[in-house]
Amino acid sequence: MWIYWALMFILVVIDQLIKSVVVRQIALGATKTVVPGLLSLTNLHNNGAAWSILQGKLWFFYLISIVALAVMGYLLWRLRTHRLYEFGIVLMIAGTLGNFIDRLRIGYVVDMFQLDFINFPIFNFADSCLTVGVILILIAVLRDDSFDK
């Protein structure tokens, strides 16, 4: 189980380091092209959720984050023998913690990854961890034959 805690810690540190570099190197609202036509970095402060919904409702995000972390912690313990579930939950916990730390520390989430080839909200590493974690959980559920009984 220690490997999951280590992975969670590493992912949260990566998230916080990326955010720190972006804040130091790119002015708020400015954009730097990484791969032309594909990916840019934009320093954006988001005090809401995806697509900036529920802006300024920090109390709501604190509550949801604490409840989600408790539920995911329980599920990680409960599903500890199912690798795909475990990895998915670890990624989701890391993503939740990364954004929760931002909200607690600075009152908003730092977003930076901008997909230039599609009109999509700017996101961060923690959001990517959450998304991949959810995908892994969905795959695990689809592959889990215990639901057939």
C-alpha cells in the first residue's frame, strides 16, 4: 500500500511544481506556445470549477473536497486488492489534493494547459490526474465481472 501513498505524494508534488513554475515564468493571462497549433501554457487563475462554474464558492469546494477525499480514502482501502481501481483512486486523490492545496493556500486554482486545436477549458496537471483516474475506474468497472452476478 505504501507505493500508492508514494505515487500520490509524487503526483501532488509534480502538480504544485508545475503551477509554481508557471506562476513565476508566465504573467497572469499571458500565453507561451509549447507546440504550435497543439499546446500552449497560459497562466490562469480559476476560483471556480471546470468551465469556471461556481466561481467564488470556496466553502463549497472545501466541503466537496473533504467529503470526496474521505470517500476515496475509504474506497482505496476497501478495493485494495483490485489494481486498476487502486490506481484510478490514487490518481483521483492526487488530483483532488493538488487543487485543494491551491484553494486553501491561495484561494483559487492555477490552470495552465491550453489545447490550441480545440476550444476546451484551460486545465492543470491535477485535473489531468482526476480525468485519467476516472477513466481507469470506468475501465475497471467495465472489466469487473462481479457486477454480472
